[in-house]
Amino acid sequence: MLTPRKLGTQGLTVSALGLGCMGMSQSYGTQEERDERESIATIHRALELGVTFFDTAEVYGPYTNEELLGRALRGKREQAIIATKFGFALDKDGAISGLNSRPEHIRTAVEGSLRRLGTDHIDLLYQHRVDRSVPIEETVGAMAALVAEGKVRYLGLSEAGEQTIRRAHAVHPIAALQSEYSLWERNLEPRILPLLRELGIGLVPFAPLGRGFLAGHVKRAEEYPESDFRRNDPRYQGANFDANLRAASAVSKLAADKSVAAGQIALAWLLHKGDDIAPIPGTKRRRYLEENVAAAAIQLSTEDMHKLDTALQADQVAGQRYSEKQMATVDR
């Protein structure tokens, strides 16, 4: 069973590892490869293994991922901590048309999420991306009103920068920041991680397996279908792909030495980075879920951590983590 962790100092307790549900509905693989019965079985198996923390968003699908999680947790809601997100503007066809964190939109978005999830409260509500057209004080004020009404328990931000975090936290305590962080992506270490610890905010790393590179499950960009996120990921393309395979080999080597999977080493590294960190590796298959959860039992020595820290420094990973258009939505 997973040991619970306090996510920040606001009182939110989650399992040491959560489950990212996005891939059950989009981004990885094709629609034909998705199996709702296996996805629901994976969520149920997660509960059996002590995973209590489930991550979704209105934009995943869009909408269908929240509906899936809601169906899976029917009759089991009290066992789960549900995190979801608002913040993208969606047109009538469900395509992203921009950002929207206007207070009136937040209320509409949250009411929709509650309905799709089949619950009367959201445990952790994130702003999915910072909307620079709306002062963060107004956004967090609207989120705080939902806390006062009992519709939301804790507040979070996703991919927010230092000044945004400070300003948001001054309006209402922020429990968690969700952002990409892994052996593969270290951009939080110089300024964001120290700030989170100063303010008592937990960290929820997404893509903790480097979108597959750290687990060794990768192909070149052009080998993925058009619907797969990785086809347009700069780190999967051309010479970047070759350089990144070489960089990730340090993880595979240590994993071989310990007779465990490479992805387990990547997750264990994150878990050793602090008790205020709760990664959310995504999967839609029980066998990968079980492998991920087992990573919590792996012990890494100070020497192991040093080897990994030095082998995969930021300048050794080739390519941006997003396309230029997607990077523009990151608040730093």
C-alpha cells in the first residue's frame, strides 16, 4: 500500500503516487486502442493498491475523461481525491479556442465538472493555464468563492510562474502546483521549488516518466499516429530523439543494476525529492499501474540520486518540451 503524503500545508492528504487519467481519453495512441473497460478496471485497481489521487480536466476529451472517472468512481467516491481543471475556452465542437479564466466562466466550468464527475465537490481545483487577460486575483477570488460554498475543497495552479503563485496565494491559500517535473525536465528547481516550500505549497509533477523516454517506451515522432501527442513533440523529432535516447540511458543502466524497470527508477527519484511531491504517472493499463505503484518501495541511495542528478541535467535533454504554441501558454 502507498504511504499518504501531505500535499502542502493546507490539510490536503493524497497517496504518494496518483493516477493521471488523461491518456484514457486522448493524446496517447489512437481512439481504437482505448478500452473503457480496461480504463475503469485500472482505476479500480488503483484504489485497491492505495492510490487515492486521480487527475482529470474538463478539456481532456474534451469532457469525456471526467465522465469516465465519474463512472469508475460511482459507489467509491469516498475513497478518492479528485483533481480537475478549468481554464481553456472550448468552441461548440470541443476544440480549444484560447484561454478563459473569467469568474463567470469558472463557475460554469465547475458546475459542468461536478455534473460529469457525479459528485457534489471537487477535492482539488486547478486553473489549467494562467490567463493573462484576467488578473490572477480575480480568478482565485472566484475559485475561493466555490470553496466557501463547499463545491471545492482546495485550490491549485498549473504551469504558473513565480509571481503568479505569490499573487494567487495572497488571495487564498494554494494547496498545490501542477507542472512538468522529472529527471527529464528540471525547470522548477532554480526558483519554483524553493518558492513552493517557502509558501507551503505541494508539487504534483505530471509527465514524470518524460513522456515515455524515462521508461524506455519510445519511437520516433513519425512512427506515432497523427492523433498522438508525441508526433509533434520536439523531443521525439530528428536528432533530438537520438540525443535523448542517449541521455535516458543512465536511467536504464541504474534500473538494470537494481533489476527493476527504468520507469520505476524515474518515479523513485521523484519520490525521494521530497515528501511534498506527489507525481501522477498516467496509464490506461493495469499492468503499467502496478509497475508504477511498486516504484514507491524502491530505495535510492545518496550516491544513486547524485548519479541521476548529474547524468540528466537540463542541458543534456534536446528540444523544447512543447511546441512554440504550447510553450506560449506556460507562465514562465
